Amino acid sequence: MSLSRAEVYDLSIFLLIVQYRSFRKAADNLGVTASALSHRVKALEERLGVRLLNRTSRSVAPTVAGSALAEKVSAGLDLINSGLEELHGHHEGTAGSVRLNVLRDASTLLLRPALPI
């Protein structure tokens, strides 16, 4: 089964709601409305065919299925974040050589004092 970007986004929204235990706090974090998040989670629940969150006017709590999914999604996103952090280390330092084509006088006057031997 291959996930679309929208499905990955919906899962990350779901995880954020579980972490905050609030649609409003999750919405504020993402810069969207709580209503928009509610619609996304409802669509996710319909696609999966299982209720993920118990909602009341005062609280939001994951169902048993929601808790299990949140745990798995969190572990998966942690693994992705770890991979991305490792990738950042590959950009540090020299990555290759640079070839400059300049006039001899320019290399003597400008580049020689600026470049290491």
C-alpha cells in the first residue's frame, strides 16, 4: 500500500491532535482552523473505517485503535526525522573540487592570497 502526500499529512495532523489532546492547539500550531483539522481527521477515519478519536465539547482522546496508530505513526516519523538529520551531515565540509578559469594576472593578484596552498 502506497501513501499519498495527503494521507501522510492527515496522519501527521492526527498525531499532532493526539499529542496536544486538542484540535485548537494543533490548529494553532499548523496555522489553520480547528474545523479544517476536524474535517481532515473525519475523512481519515472514513478512509480507514475506524474511529480514531473520541471527541466531546471539552476534550479529545484517542480510541484504543487511535492510540495504537499514533504509536506506530510516531515511530515512523521519528525514523524519517532521524534519516533527515543524518542527511544534513553530508552537506558539511568539502564536497568536491572547483576549477577556475581566470587570467594569469588575476590568479596571481586576487586568488593566490585568498586560497590556501
